[in-house]
Amino acid sequence: MAPPTAIDLQSVTDTQVATISGPLSVNGVFARRNKAPRMDGGLVAASSSEMFKGPGYGKPKAKRWDHRLNEESKSRKPTAIKGVAKYLKNPGIISLGGGLPSSEYFPFECIDTKVPVPPGFSEDDTKETGVVTSIGKHDIAEGKGLFDIHVALNYSQAAGTPQLLRFITEHTEIVHNPPYRDWQCCATVGSTSALDMAYRMFTTRGDYILSEEYTFATAVETAAPMGVRVIGVQMDAQGMLATSLNEILSSWDETSRGAKKPWLLYTVPTGGNPTGATQSEQRRRDIYRVAQKHDLYILEDEPYYFLQMQPYTGPNAPDVPPPASHAEFLKSIVPSLLSMDVDGRVMRMDSFSKVIAPGARVGWITAPEQIVERFIRHQEVSTQSPSGFSQMTLYKLLDETWGHAGYLDWLINLRLEYTKRRDVICRACEEFLPSQVASWNPPAAGMFHWIKINWRLHPEASSVPMLDIEDEVFHVAIERGVLCTKGSWFRAEADGGTDMFLRTTFASASADNIREAIRRLGEALRVIFRLE
């Protein structure tokens, strides 16, 4: 289903925006684009969410965060060379000013990609019924499209090309509809890069930040060389506990801790890595209230947000019917922290890594205008912008071929596919793992299955440290032919913890291989714990 592309190419002022009120829906995109100013999609074109989002009548503006930005971030200035690009729109101007190479020397005349079309998303469907998208070097000048190689493979503004940023902004408004007026999006080269920049904007050597007690290892590893330490917040089956978060902050003693009270919270609310835990809507609201009480700024890292699955019904139980419409699908997913953010205290990090391809290296942040502007100043002098190849390919797929409706169809398809994989690993665990020592909660989202091992039942538990037993399980499982990940590697604090976990993933192995891997893990556990 090809979406309408009703915007012609024409230069506009950087501040010109649409004046359409009301929340955006999938069906409302066509009307908004028709009424919006024409987009400048040329070389190094100005790019801002303000060009594409609704005006937010009646919504408050975000709080100011000057007291949270560090000196490095506050001292950044706009890049002079990037600013010169606005003059390229002047009629008749001959540019000798910018360092833009001529596309005459780009060794690509056209790029063709075969992609699926709804509802045929499988590899076999794509081979048989997929369509070939083609993008040429001079499609804009020749009136064939809104994007081309001449533009995409040259330099662009740090916020991302307007062609892709428009889709990202519309998608964010459709799904989250941030409740304050001055939100913006900025394209990134992925959430890991965005997190690194966020730390560089907000933290100072010696600071503590807050996170789940088991968290994305890279979040801790990125902070460590900056001299920033992580405090782990206790968790349950729904992830971070708001009560534990509040207790840590309310009882913080700067003298004993040797550091000021932390105010930056990093969280993966949906299908968290490594635990697979998903915060309920109420849990998110509770965490947000604690953030308001203690004036926290939240980094909401959500690569697995659209991998929310159907409820697990257990073996031999009928499946829950899939969402019957786009509206039903959007209603079924847990609301984001961004959608609750009346203060503008959330920087949400989205990514195409888990829903399209990690090698694309494209994601985006959503945050108040003040924060996005500071983020752009950093990105201008570091990553600059995501790859032109990736932005061009994603635009052709998401905007020209699928549109918002087709993209939601794809996400619903992913939901059902991941549900099948999750069900396979859970049923295999029920069949093959010794219940005396292994327990788990079926994940509601993501790609990880978190298995608790009762190490205290190990024959030598009274004399052998837990981490040594974990190491034994890890290596004996490898000897049996299955690779799992040690839970201790994901501790926010380098203390190993008191409980033992294994992280497994059901994202890539076939159903038969998942079953066989869990069978081998069960064998390893029985040998180690002498259950046979």
C-alpha cells in the first residue's frame, strides 16, 4: 500500500510550520501533509520537527533544564559551516562556500531494493510479491521523487534529512502524542550513541546515575570511563520498583556516599535487557511521580517497545487473537513515559535496530526543544548525522512504500512472530529445565528470557561462592553445546548480587534449535546440581 506523497519540493523559511490542530492519526497524515508548507528537500536542507508536527494548542511548554545541563553542554555553539547552508536556497546563488563534493563523483547511478508489501512480510512472500524500490541520482530534479542520491549521499543537517525526519516526527505523534507543546525529534546513529551523548550533556565526573539493578551492560560501560557510577534500583517481575527508587533518593546521604544526590535515571521500561521485564502503565506512572518528587531527568531507552507480545497462555492453551486494527494495536501497547511526560523531563531514545535492522544505525530521540537543541550541537561535531544510505533506504521503505499504515502492519507482524518465538522457549523450559533449580516469568516484550537459578541448591553452595557456581554453569552449558549469558554481567553495581540468573534469547535461533538448546541447558543443570 503506497502512501500519498502530496508535498512538492519548494524552499520555505526555517520556522514555517503547519497550523493543523488535533491529535494525529494514521488516517490524518494525508490531510496534514496536504495543508502543510512545501518541504525543502535539497542539499543540506533545514530540518526540524517543528516543520511537521501539530501545533499543540492547549499544551504547556516543557520545564527548563538549565540546572541539569553540564558545562560541556552549555558551552557548545552552533557550527558556523552548517549555518551557511541556509543560503543555498537563495535563487540563482552559486556556491563556492561549502565543502560539499559534487555528486558527479558519487559512483552510484541508482540503488534498487526489493522489499515486502503488506500483508506478505515473510522472506518467501518478499521473493514472490515484493516490490523493487528504486532511487536515482537526480530524482528530485527530474520530478521522480522527493529524495535522491544527489542529496542523500552528501552532507546533511544533524537532525536528519527532512524526508526521514518528517516520518519519524509523525510516527512519534501518532504513537505517543507528547503532552507538552515544544517537543522535537532528532535522528541519531542509534541509541548507544544517543546515550553516550546524553551522558556527556548531563553528567559530571563523580556523579551517580540510577538504573535497574540488572541493566543494559553498555549503559554501565559507557558511564564508567566518564567517572560516572550507577546505582541499581531493585526490581520485580515488572521491572524497576518505584518504591525502591524513592527510598534510594529519600535516604541519600551525600557525606557517606561521597557524591551529590543522583537526578539522572536511565531505564529500559519495555522488554528490558537483560531481564525481559516490562513496566506496567501504573508502574510507569509511579516512577514518573517519583521523578517529579525528586526532580529527576529520565532517559527512556526503548529499542524493544514494539516487540510487545501477545499474552502467554501456556502449553495447549488457545492463542489470544491478534489486534484487529491499527487502533487496537496501538491501544494494546503499554503507554510510554514520553506519553505521560507533562513536564518535559523525558528524553526518549527510539531505534530501528530491533524492528528493521541493527546495521542501519538509525534511531531518534524525542525531548523538549531545549534538550534537542543541545543534543544537535553535540551531534554536529561528532557523528554529524546518520548514514545517507540508511536514511535514503528507510525513507523509500517507510514513507514511499509502506506509509504509516504499512509500518504498523509490519510491527503487528513482528509482534506475532516474536510471540511464537517466546512461546517456543517458554514451553521448552517447562519441558526440559529442572523446576527444582530453574524458574522464570514469561517475558511480555523484547527478545530475552531471564532464568533464575537457585544456586543455593548446588551441592557445594556452602563453600563455593555464587559467582563460581555461575561460572561453572556457564562453561558446562557450553560443553553441552549451548551458549547463555551470565546474569552477573548485567549488574548495575559491580557486586555480583545475591541471586543467580542466566540470560537467553529467542530472537534468532530456529524453533527446533531453541528447543534443543534448552534441552542441553537442562542436561547441564542436572549434571551440575546432581539431580540424576
